[in-house]
Amino acid sequence: MHDKWIALSNTTLGILLVTMNSSILLIALPDIFKGIKVDPLAPGNTSLLLWLIIGFLLVTAVLVVSFGRLGDIYGRVRMYNAGFAVFTVFSILLSVTWQTGTAGAWWMIIMRILQGVGGAMLMANSSAILTDAFPPHQRGLALGLNQIAGIAGSFIGLIVGGVLAPIHWRWVFLVSVPIGVFGTVWAYLKLRDTGIRRLARLDWWGNFLFAAGLVGVLVGITYGIQPYHGHTMGWTNPWVIAAMAGGVAVLVVFCVVETKVADPMFHLDLFRIRAFTAGNLASLLSSLGRGGLQFILIIWLQGIWLPRHGYSFAETPLWAGIYMLPITVGFLLAGPVSGYLSDRFGPRPFAVGGMLLTAGTFGLLIELPINFVYWQFALLLLVNGIGMGLFAAPNRAQIMNSLPANQRGVGAGISATFQNSSMVLSIGVFFSLIILGLSHSLPGTLSSGLVAQGVPQANAAQIAALPPVAVLFASLLGFNPVQTLLGPGVLQQLPADRVEYLTGHTFFPSLISGPFASGLAVAFWFAIVACLLAAAASLLRPAAPSADRAPARVEDLAPAGRTD
């Protein structure tokens, strides 16, 4: 009895730590780049910015299945404990970064990737540990609390980063150290491994092919949203096309190899379990719908709404995180309740209802004016968080309940891979849709608006020709976009009153509102479609809890006629 609550509290702390760190840099990036003396908007530095944001997500997506498999073989608690220690060590190394310039940025990127290795070890095994520790009738509540803490952590990270970075950018990384040390010691002393181990040889070919294929796809997405040879994005870049096509091809080869080896990295037979397949498909689609939401809301708040309501651009990163808190409150309200109720009534009504509710909020966000009334925006974020919370807990519980006992680690890893990979894909899709919307009308709007305020035609045309991603990143980083784009040379040629207006709170937000609104509507329509498809996938799952019917071993899976 006591051990299961130890497992819940420790694994929830671990997941909260990982997901908080997945977003903690978003608000803190201006102070971090200032601290290491790097201009993230300078030509050639866009890659540094993207890798510092996405590198952590990419490595957790790639490695969770492998670490889940290792947990099944050598012990889930052992792998989880090691993850806490690895995460803590690289948090320390990030905080003591001594280099500056490009070298300092690459050091931080490498340390973030290695910190993500520890995060993958934690994520891969936490759900399996809880599934081992809790009886079937309580797993929905336990996994729900764990899942919601994880999702909420990504929004809590925004606040923590925004508060600590102005004090000193090193605190953004140091804050994880005492939590990591405490969690490591606590897990080592108190966690007990109650899962079923299955001794097996490591599937080296499977691990290599899976990692190579997924890295190819995700790296292609990362570079696809960057400008390329005069194009607003890099989707026509031959290297991007080759990376994505090659990655998909390698993943196909991986699937073939997994059917041939004696001890595969994961059994493809797991996808014959209806609840497992439907749950992972729904998870992938829901993550596609909400993964890029965080970035889009931050840009909306920082680049438009907050400046128009009197906040300086330098203040907007922290306040953007604060104004997004209602979505976290929604998660926290709905997650535990839906997890508890799904243990009694089955996950399907909560998962389907949650996705439909989320899709509805995206539809209402489309109708919201760009310069909205805050209580309406906050209410929609709250309901959006409730919808996602209703879905997340029952969906994860159903996935874990459906797995054979000796495959829970790798099953949890597969689930985390679907979720983390689609988060990176979602960021690429949302950014691409916003940039497409901006590219049609922003250049003309920007050029005419600058010329009307006395900016020379040549300078205005040069700025208007810049890729829209430069404007988005300037807003994301809390820079004054016009001041950054024009530079002191042009501003010094203009009268003081024109300079004050151009760099003030109203000019840029008013200028970008129309073009941004068109891109925002397209992005939200994509999110609506993804959520509706996730609701449809949730309908494929069994209507009632199926934990008591999960096979004990993967070898006990029913032949092709029986799927759940």
C-alpha cells in the first residue's frame, strides 16, 4: 500500500521535472543568449536558437523506446534511478557554462541533448513503474495524476523560466539541481521494482535503425521551418527532403527488421491490441493539435496583445507565461477527476469528449479578435486545458492497462515516442502555417507601414524582404521587432517622435495583427482537424476498462482474429 504512493509521488516529481525543463528555456532565452553574448537573430544563429529549443524534445522522442526496453530487461526502477542522476549531472553542467559566443551556445546545446537522455530514461519508465505498483481499478487515477503533472509542467516551466532568468540566467538550470538530487536519493532509497523482467539480448540493429530514422525525420522538420535560398521556409531544401524521406525509409526497414530478430526492440504484435493502437493513434493526433499551441500563444501575446496593453517588449516573456496559466489550471482540474472516473466507467467517453471539447475551443479561438478581451481568452484557455485533461489521463491509463506485464516499459516508451515526436512535428506544422499566412500579406503591410513613417524606401523594402520567421523569433524572444530590424543606423536618421512611435507599443502590433490573424486561423483549423481525428481514434478503443484482459506476456497475444 505504502510503496504505490511512493511510486506515484516520485515518478510524478520526475515527470514534472522533465516537462518543466522542456519549456523552461522559451521565456528565458533572451537572458540566456545575452548571458553567453550571442545574438540569436544574427544570420546563421537561427540554428542555435532552434536546436536549443528542440534538441531536448528530439532526444527524448528518439530514446524513450530504447530505455523502456532496457527497463523491461534490467529493471524499470534501476533505469529510472539512473535517469534522475543523469538529468541532475547535466543540469549542473548547463549551469556552469563558462564559454561565450557560438562555442558557448553549442556547449549548451550538447548539454541539453545529454540532459534529455536522462529525461528519456525517466519518461520511458515512470508509467511502467506506476502500472506495476497500482491495481487495475486505481491505475487511471495514478496515471492521470502523473500525466497531468507532465502536461502542466510544460506550462509551469514558462513561469519558472520567466521569473528566474532576469535574476540570473544560470538559475534556469540550477533550479533543477536540488530537485534532481532529492529525487535521485529518494528513488534509490524508496522505490521498489515490482515489475516482471524478461532477460533478453539487446536489439542493436533495431535501436540503431529506429534512432537513425526518427532523427532524420525530426531534423528535417527542424530545418524545414528555417529560410532557404530566398524561400520563406526550407521545405524545398534538398537536404530537408533527403532527411525526411531517408528517415521514413529507415523506419520502414526498422519495422521489417523487428519481425526477423529473436528479441526485437519492441514487438510489433503489440499493435494487435486494439486499445494500445487506438490510444497511441489518439495520443499522436492530440499532440499534433496542441504541440505547437504553446509557441503560437506566446507569439500572439508577446508580439501583439501585451505590447498593445502597455507592456514593454522586454517584459512580455514573463507576462506571457503568467497570462497562459488558465490552461494549466484546466489540466489540473480535469486530469485527476477523469482518471478516477475512467477507472469506473471506461476511458472512451472521457477521451472522446475531451477531444471534442478541445476542438470546440480552437474554433472559438478563431473567432476571438486579435486584440481580445482577456477574460474571454482566459476562459477559452481554461476550457481547452479541461478538454485536454479529460483526454490525457484516461488515454494513458488505457494504453498501459492493455499491455502485457513484461512489455510495459517498451510500451510506455512507444507511447512517449508517439507523443514527443508529434510535439516536434506539431511545432513544425504550426510554424509553417503561421509563416505561410504571414508571407502573403506581411511584406507589403510592413513596407508600406514603414515608408509612411518616414523610413527610406530602400530600407523598408529590405526589411519587408526578410523571412517572416525573423519577425516571429524576435517576438518569441521579447525583442522590440522594429528596433531590432531597423537597427540604430536607420533610426538615427528619423525624427525623435517618429522613432518613438515606430519602437513604441502600438505600431508593430497593429501592423502585424492582420497578417498574423490569417495565419493563426489556418493553424487553429489544423488543430481542430487533428483533435476531431483523435476523438475518432478514441472511438476505436474498447468501451469498458480492459486491464483484466491484458495478456500477461506478449507471447500470449491472441491470433489475428482477436484484437483487444
